[in-house]
Amino acid sequence: MQPTETADKLAIAEQLANYARAMDRIDHELGYAVWHPEGTARYGAMFDGTGRDFINWVCGTHAQMIAHMHRVSNILIKVDGDSAASEAYVHATLRFEQDGVLRQGTALGRYLDRWSRRQGRWAIDHREYVQDIDEVVDAGPSLIGAFGGRRDRNDPSYALFAALTR
């Protein structure tokens, strides 16, 4: 693998990590930056539209939940010049209240993404989400919030990275 191809794959993998971070911190701007302005997203019957509209929809949905975490793994990327394709596995855990009962949902699926590099920046042209497994169970008491994590830009991780850019 050539150094340029390695750098391209790393840039795309970082965008996938940015997406998970945007979801968990409900960071609209970071989420928008993962897609090109006219990029699209299709999440089965749940959503079919622009990447920007998807970010607005999913952040609104997540804001109503108690907690959530997205993990991306098993990332396969093929680069061809300024175009690329990737498959990445996602494990999303969602904590919410339903009918007065605390529940936890798990979604296991894959992001099938078409990418392009424009003006030196990789972003999604189209995402197709494929869900392979899901489960919803009753959840017991939790310690969410006891360790300082936040679902916004006040999360301690933002200060950590900001300290490096001074």
C-alpha cells in the first residue's frame, strides 16, 4: 500500500470516528462535516434524504434519549483516486424511557458509504445503512452522568482536544 493510500484510508476512518462522536455528543456541525453538502443517507424505512437532514433528524431523536453510544469497527476501505467505498460495522446502544420503563436498545449494522475527496477533504456522497441485528430489553438502574460524560460540546473530550490546538 502506498503512503498516499494509507493517508486516504486514515482520513476516511477518522471521518467515521467523527460521525460516531457527532452522534454521541449531539454535535450537528461535526455531523454535517462528514457529508458533502449534497450527500445523501438512506437508513431503511427510518430515513431517506440528505446527510444534513439526517443529522438534524437523528440528533433530535437522540436528544430525547437518556444516553447512547456508537462504536464503529471492522472498517474496510477501497480507494480509487478521489473516490472510495467503505463498509464499517456499527454497534449502537441506546438508553431511553418507554411507557415509564427504562429500556436499552442495541442495533448492530453496517454503514456502506461512497466517498469522494474534494479540495483535499474526504466526505460521504451516499450512505446506505444496513441493520443486521437489533434488540430492546428492560434496563436496570444506571450510573449515567456519575462520571462526567456529557452529550454536548461540554463533554470533557472537547477540552482535551482544544488544549492541543492552542
